[in-house]
Amino acid sequence: MRISVYFAPDKVDRGELAGAAAVVIDVVRATSCIVEAVANGARAVHPVVSVEEAFRLRESLGADTLLCGERRGLRIDGFDLGNSPAEFSRAAVAGKRLVMTTTNGTRAFAAAATADQVFTASFHNQTAVVAALPGDGAVVVVCAGKEGRFSLDDTVCAGIIVRGLCDRVNGPVRLNDGAAAAGDLAGIHPVTGGMLAATAAGKALVDVGLGSDLALCARADRHQIVPMMYDGVITAPRG
């Protein structure tokens, strides 16, 4: 088995995605929100890169479609929801289609789109992701990062998944340098709201008054669902 971790979407070796299972991580906050939304009954999440594309797609999808996402951490004008996990309650999203655009996370889904399978991961479902991933072949973990740069929060989540897979798999596992480093970092950084608050992404949220999101983003194994992306649309796993 081979596991690769890349710290930002534009660092991904696209050649590795063919035949691989990809894992997309944006702990603060897109994948935390997506896991929350699908666990609470959202029909689908459509990740898009631009605000303009989000508005166009909502028009084509029609009724029961919500716009969600952020720029500079804050809800976009004209959107129904921002990018805070607490907003994605069952009352808000059950039965709805969500069109999401964020600064970092939705770009990571675009970068992973050519993989054979695309899994959505955060601390909320980290153990379920380890159990759902194939035990052989190639796994490519795409961290959303922070505006093209390394982010500790995503890397620690990636490292937890790397360590879990290594424990689960029978046989040799080859790690790229990113996967080895992520595993090491996961071993020395316990997941807490305080750890997230010390990261660049966490500090940015605190600066815009959304620091309360960090304790929720840090909650491990809150859900057992692993949302999957099929042809650009994220839903509960099929079958």
C-alpha cells in the first residue's frame, strides 16, 4: 500500500490520483461542515470554487437549494449559511441541496476530483474514514491548507488517518515524506480547540469573532458517516 499526503491542493501530484482513493481535509472548516451537513440529512453538497459559479448552480438546481460558504471567514452576501459547523443543523439542512464555496476547502475537492474515490474527512469522522478506506492500493490525502500554504490542523488530521491506516493494514505501507511528517505531527499535537486556536486558520477565525467554531471542529468521532464525492457531488456513501 502507498499513502501520500499533500499539504495544499496545488502541491498534489495529479499522476498519483489515477486509480487512487483520495481523502480531502479542511478541518477549519469546510469538511467539518460537510460531515455535519450530511450526517444531519443534507441530500447533497456541491463544492464549487467561485461565488459566481455558486449562484449559477443554485439557479439550475432550483428549490430546496441553499448557498453556503465564506470569504475571509465570513458568510458571503446573499448566501443562506456561512461556514460554521453549528449552522448545519438538521433543522437547517435536512432534505436540502447545498452549494458550497470556501477559500480553501472547495479547491481541495477540485484538486482531488480525478481520483477513483473521494472521501471527506475531518476530526468529526476520522476513525470512520480509516475504516472506510481501502486496505491496499494508493491513498492520496489532500489537505486544503491555508491559502496555498501548510496548515497544522489539516496535517494533524491527515496524520491521524495515516497512523490509523498503518495500524489497520496487513503488509508493507510506503509513505511519502508528507505522510511520514503528518504521522509524526499527529503524535505530538493532541487535538483540542486550543491547538486549533494556535494555527493560522484558527487565529483568522478568532480575529473575525468566530473562535467558538474551533471547539466544535476539534470534536473527534462526532459522526460515523463518511461523505463521498461522486462526479463532483458529495453525498452519503452509496450502497
